[in-house]
Amino acid sequence: MIKRILPVIALLFMINKAFEQTISADSSYPPPGRLIDIGGRKLHLIASGNGSPAIVLEAGGGAYSIDWNLVQSKISGTTRVISYDRAGLGWSDHGPADETVEQTVSDLHELLQKAGEKGPYLLVGASIGGIFIQAYQHTYPNEVAGLIFSNSSNHVGLVTKNKTDLLWNLTEDEIRSNYPLPKSTEENPRPTKESDPFDRLPSSLQAMRLWLDVQSWKKWDPGKATAASMLSWRKEFIREFDETDFGKKPPLGKLPVIVISSDEAANDSVLHHRDGAAERLDFLSSNTIHITATNSGHEIHLYQPDKVIEALKIAVMAVRTDKPFKK
């Protein structure tokens, strides 16, 4: 299992105390959005604003709908915007194969239909969310008006019993050999505070997020973890590489694509090898712009939310006017 490693930063004494009181009291937080039945289980969705195209926000690995607050609270004045919790995260029920590409795409499609949200949508993917939105567009191309990537996962590595390599360079058997997970994964300490960058959220959401982290910590059972999500990610990455190898036409034609990254735009030399995935995003469409979030941490929507908001406004206008991006 790949986990994000965050630097631990000391928070203010009073905030720490407030969090300690919240957790020690075993408080619970009702979902801030709606629970939508998608067929025997429910997913949590937060929708705000009006207008089209509707924006759908796909969080990164282990992240929640509320993590988009700094973006959603502002862009909802421009158009309809939707964030949600994938199965097994936040307030959403578990599914049969959580965090796999196939279940995630199917779940999101069903969620949007059952919630009455109208497409086509602008899909926004943060970190590993980038492969989910690409897979959604591949599965339901008529439902997607454009794609926006925010520091989409680049060098996704996995430590197995015999080697360490990028996920797409490992064989399926090598990935399976990593499971069941070692007992040491049971020794993760109970979360006690929200560190950078989640301490940038409003204090009320930090307390809510900490409660969610503790619930996840309580439920985490490494003995039940399987290779399913890693195998599905590997398959999706390889498909995306195959579509963008050197000499091939942009697979998405003229579909609006915006890449927001901490790095500068890539040149086509990246199409000759498979050392990274994020660089390939600049070549998905002939109608692509690259926005560099200089000096940002990985979660641009938390470090520099205005960069993401700027990109979303550009994308909304491009779809509404049906004009290509000005470069």
C-alpha cells in the first residue's frame, strides 16, 4: 500500500487542545453533504453553486471531499461544483473493491446519475485522482467536457518483498507478492493532529478531518488488504503510457485539458521512456495548457488554491464559449 508521508508540524497549543478534547470525547460529525444510495450502499457528495459545466473534484489517495473546501467554496460562485468521498473514505460506505479504477469510475458515474447532476462534466483530479478521471473519460467520453490535473501522480513506486520499482515496471506477480501486508503496518500511531498541508483548512474542518482520520485508523486492518487497487492502477498507467508514446497523435483530440503542476511543462522527450507519468499529461490533447504552481507542495488545492481556481475558471469559459485555449 502506498501512503503519503507528510512532515509533522507543531500546531498552536490551543488548537491541539481542541483536537484532543474532540477525540477524547468520541464526538462524531454528520456528513456535511448528502448520502446518495447507488444500489445497496451510499456515497457522500457535497454539491454547491449553479451553472454548467459542472465541476467534479476527485481527491487524492486517502483524501476526503472536505479537502477541496478552499477551492469549492470559491468556485461555486462561478458554476456548479461537486466533491465526494470515494467508497470507504469519509462518510461513504465501503464497496467490493475500494480504490480500484474500475469501482471508482463505476461508482462516480452512478453517484452523479442518482444525484441528478447534469453533464458533461469538467473532471478535476488531484494526485492519484488523475488516473481516475482519465479512466472516467475513457469509459464515458460523452460525459466529459474537459480534464484538469493537479499534481497528478508521477513516480508511483512500490516496495515489494524482492524489489522496489515504479508500479508499471513491476509484474502482477511481484505486486501480489507484497500481500498480505507485514505486521509492522499495524503499529501506525493513532492520529492526534492535522499537519501540513491540512492545517490550512478552516479549524472546524481540521477537527472534522482529524475525526475522519481516527475512524480510518480504527478500521484499518492490514490483514485484509489486497493487491486489487495496485493492480488496477498498474493497468491504467500502462494504458495511458501506450496511448501517449512518441509518434502518436493526442489521444483526446481537442478535448480541453489543463495541467497544474509544481513543475514546468514537459518536452516531448518524455514520450520516449516511462520514467514518469505526470509529464505525459501535457500530450493528451492538442488543446492543452500548463499552469505552473511555483514552490507549491503536492496538494496544490491546499497550498495554492487560487492556482486551481484560476484553472477552473479558464476551463469553464472554454467550455461555455466552445473555443480553444489561448496559449
